[in-house]
Amino acid sequence: MSQSIFDIAGSAMRAQTLRLNTTASNMANANSVAGSAEDAYRARQPVFAAVLDGEIGGVETRGVVESSREPDKRYQPGHPLADEEGYVYGSNVDHVEEMANMMSATRSYQSNVDMLSTVRQLMLQTLKMGE
């Protein structure tokens, strides 16, 4: 049973690591611009699913999806990437949403680290009882 606890926490920590990496990528591209709406960077979000396989559960990554929000259209006729009408298209990354995702993923990751630490301490105390 203890092995399944570590498996579950490990899968959750891998999921939160992916979530943090995706958020970092979104934040890094938040100020990028393109010459067309199709080429503009779109925020990405991982999709997770809870898994229960017999006695062992966990988190499974189902993929990464792009946001369907329209990119930011700005009139900047002097910009080298401007289209024929003088517009550039910025990413559709929402800074507030990304910061909330980052904080949530960090807290979830830390909760799993704390849980693993507690399990480890309990297992050591159990072993000491047998001495």
C-alpha cells in the first residue's frame, strides 16, 4: 500500500511540474507579437484526468490544449510584423490567470511533498516500534 501512496503523489507532482512548465512558457511568450492572428502565440493549458487502476490511482496527462480566446489585435503600422492594414497580433495570455495557475500548481506540488514527508516519518516511526 505504501508504494501506491508514492505512485499517486509522484503522478500528481509530475502533473504539477507540467502545469508549471506550461505556465512558464505562457508567461515567456506573453509579450510576443505576430503578423497574423493565426501566427500569434496562444496560451496553452495541460489537461489532466484522475486515474484509478485497481488499487493504484493517480493523475494522467491527457494532453495540452491551446486557448480559444482571440489574440490581442493592435494597430501599429510602423511595426516590422504589421500586416497590410497596420495591425500586429499579440498573444492571448492572461497574466492574472497565469499567476493564479502558477500559485495553485506550486501549492499543490508542495502539498504532495509535505504528504510524502509525513508518510516517510510515519513509516520510520512504525519501523522503530518493532525494535
